[in-house]
Amino acid sequence: MIVITGATGALNGATVDHLLERVPAGEIAVAVRDPAKARRYADRGVEVRHGDYADPASLPAAFAGADQLLLVSSNDPAADAVALHRNAIEAAVAAGVGRVLYTSHQGAAPNTPFGPGRDHAATERLLAGSGVPWTSLRNGFYAHSLAWLLGPWRQTGRITVPADGPVSWTAREDAAEAAAVVLAAKGGYDGPVTLTAKAAPTFTEIAATASEIIGRAVRTEVVPADAWVAARVAAGQPEPMARFTLGMYEAASQGFFAGVDPLLGGLLGREPRTVGDVLGELPAH
């Protein structure tokens, strides 16, 4: 049995869809906070269970009988993600899960300026100490984030950032499909596994790609961090969220997202989507 958490979200929801192309529905269960939202899986023969990291009592039954368990990472910046992940890992151990897979991040490190990267590193330490075989899917930074990180570049011809650095922007859809391939393989991937696109362009290089797409110049402007945060706050963004995002740029400038790995393309059997692919699909307005 393969149990997948967070299946009503975009990442693991897509993983379930791809897994259903490879594994009989009767071998899959989803553990979700709101089973009513997972009706489409029940209609396809997937077992739907209630499971909530914030409700540890719900987890043993949610994970029961799992040969493999895919844990989605918490995406709530205000939550204590590591505590939630600890609940899930401890429940997996108690339930006798055969292998735990976890959706981590390429920039996982205890010293990264990007908060989720520190949480991922701490969660990987919990997995390593759990005594259960584990796989950490270190996905590249999700490329759909560019839709809001780049701002209105088509209209302004400018991408304003507080720091520049290489990022292996990776399509979430590709990462989801790769997770399904790994799950269907039923083994062979131990510890951290890096899944990224082929290239890690800087924002300056992204601007060059954007210029080619729209046929006129787009340039990157690097402004002081405090000025960048102040501008975001003036535009209505809460300061904690602006500073949270600032950490991503700072981590990029320090090289935390610079590495690339061919494994993703190998798992997909094709080239992963590029930044140019993603930018070309963004709405014009």
C-alpha cells in the first residue's frame, strides 16, 4: 500500500494522478485533512483516510499498512513545520511504515537564509534518526513562483530583486510526476534525492529570456534589501511575509539553489520544463 498525504494540494494531488497511471487504485490511499475534498480519488477507487499532522491521534490509522508513505511538507509560513513533520514521522514509526518519502527542497540546509530550507534540513535529521528507511525528494524551487516573484515585467520591462543568484527553477508538475515514478519503483532511492531542472539561471539571465519572449528589453534591477522590503510593504504585503521572501533571494545569492542534477530528466524520460517554458505560459496581464 502506498499512502500519500496532502493529496488535495497541487503537488501531491498531481503525484496521485500520475501514480494512478502506474499502480492499481486499490494499492493507493490518500490521507487528507478534509476527506470530502478528496472525493475524486474515492470515485477512482482510491481509499480516502482522514489524517492531519496537527492532530497526531488521527495519524496512526491514516498511515496503517503503508509500505510507502509520501509526506508532503507543511506550506504554512506561520506554522511550526518541524513540529508537524515530527508528528507525522513518529506516527509513521508507530504504524510500522516500510519507507517514508518526504517532499523536501534543494536548498535544505541548517544555515540557509530561507526559512523553509532550515525546516527541511531539520526534518531530514528527524528522518535520519527515525530508524525507518527514508527518501527526501529535494525538489528544485518551484518555477510557478516566478508568476509573482518577477512582478509585472511584461508591462514595466523591469524585474526588481533585493539580491541575485542562480536558482534551478523546476516545474512543480515535473516534480510531482517524478515522485510517482519513484513510488512506483518501490525502492532504490535512499536519503536525499535531488530533482531539478537542467539549468539554474540568475534573475539577470531570466530577464534575458523574458526579453526574447516579448521581443523587447527586460532588465533586472537589484535594489537594497531594506528598500525592497519597504516597497513590498507599501504595496500592501505584510512585512513578515516580505522578509520571508527576502530570505529566498538571499539564499539564491549565496548559492543554495545553484546545483542541478540530471536525475529528474531521467525519471521523466524527457527534458524537464525550462524557465522559458514557464515564462511563455504566464498570462500577458
